[in-house]
Amino acid sequence: MKYLFGIALLLCFSCGNKEEVLLPKADRTIVKEVADLSPIYIFFGVNGKDTLADVNRKNSISTTNWILNIDKRLPLRLVIPEVIKLQEKKREASVHKNETAQNYYSYADSIGKNLAFLPFTKVYYKIEKPTSGVIVYFAKDNSVLVNNILVKKTDLAAYLKNLSNDKPNKFLISFDKNSSYGNYIQNKIFIESLEGINFDKDQEFIF
């Protein structure tokens, strides 16, 4: 069973109401097709002046691949705590557990004109600032800082490769908690495009 939806937005029909998720866009596809899946939605909501992350996981089955369809307008400070809850629920599932089931973020490939997916099953999120290693920080304004030094994105790979140390550097990925989820996905895909950099991709820091 293939996952087929519109490129710019996803529509979820629940209790007769139509809700939309505005997907992030990026310029390349990491994974094109996912089978045996459960869709989970995190909608952009508003209550007065407050922005809300409204989660709908009614159709989630722990033994399937989970596709998280998250509105690009939501800030990470609202998205990531909900993602952590979902990850923990799936990791702690003991009945009929499927060790091969993966978790993916969905987004639109604006070049290929197709729906695409980014795996994040192994990522452990930490809502804190790392205390060691080389901290690669993606700020809200889309700039990048390496241990508080501003580095152009186009120069990032070369800069990291040229950092001297007595032992191999441990590059830690971190993001501004006030960045939009849309920028987060774009930066994650940018990180995937960098070659020869030993990023620690099993953990990400949000602060």
C-alpha cells in the first residue's frame, strides 16, 4: 500500500470535519515510498493568542511504519515534545512489537513534485543545550553557528573538516526551539547532503 497525498498539503477527515496540514518543502527526496503505514497528524491550532500543536494519532498501530504529517508553521518547542511522547509510546510497546517498523516525517519534494519521507526512528531528542562536543546550531533565522561562531552554510562542511583536535571531533546537531518545523526539515535534509562529516545523528538538541 503506497502513501499518496497532495504535494502542498494533507487533508485529514475526522468526525466529518476537514482539517489540513501544510507540509514542509525541500529540494530532494530521501525516501520516496513507505508501505504498511499508520498516518499521524499534528495540526496547527490557535487558541486566542496561543499557538497549539493538535495531535491526531487515532489511526496509529505500533507494529506499522509511522508517518508524522506535521504542519510546517508550528515551532519546534511545540512539535518536539509531542514527537518525544509518540516515540516513547512506540518504543515501550511490548505486545506484538515489530522491530523493523520505522518512523518518518513527511514533506513535499518541490523539485521532484512528489511526497517524500525522512526517517528519524533512531533519534533521541533532548530539550537542553549539550555540554560537550562541537555544537552545530541551526538558528531561527536560518543561520548556523559552530560553538557560537557564525559559519556560512555553504562553508559548513569545509569548516567542520578543518577543525583541529587531538582526537576525532564529535559533531552534535542542535536547533533553535523557536524555529519553525518547516525550517527544521529543510535543515535536516541539508545535513543529509553533507559528506564526510561525522555527525552524531542518534541525538538532537532543542534549546
